Amino acid sequence: MFDVYVCFYTGVFLLIVGSIATVIGPGVKDPIIRSLNTEIPSVGISLILLTYNHTVALLTFIAATVIIMMILLRAIVRLEEMGADV
């Protein structure tokens, strides 16, 4: 049987660790690692919401992923236009 508490506490752990990784992330030079650092908290939020409602969790994951990727790609393109070493 699927235990709801395991899903909830795993989501909280991923949210905390992912938020710390996102804060440390700007020091990382690889854009793939930066995007992974921002994806970890969105997976954590989705796991937390999965304990309440499956549809809300899926919509949150899709929306968070799309918004984070748009912002991150825009920032990378802007830095490359300025000539910064990304």
C-alpha cells in the first residue's frame, strides 16, 4: 500500500534541498546543472501536492517547469549576448 507520509516527507526534503541548491546554483557554470537545481524544488512541491490531489500536482509540476525553464533560458541568452562566460 502506498504510504502518503512517505510522499509528503520526500517532497518536503526535495523542496528544502532543491531550494538550497538553487541558491548555490548561480555559482555553477554549467546551464544544465542550473536547470536541474531549479527542477528539484518543483518536483518536491509536486510530491507534496500529490498527497492532496493528483490533478493539482500534475498541473503544478507542468506550470512550474515551463515557467522556470523560460526564465532560465532567457537569463542564459541574455548573459551570452552580453559576452559573459556562461
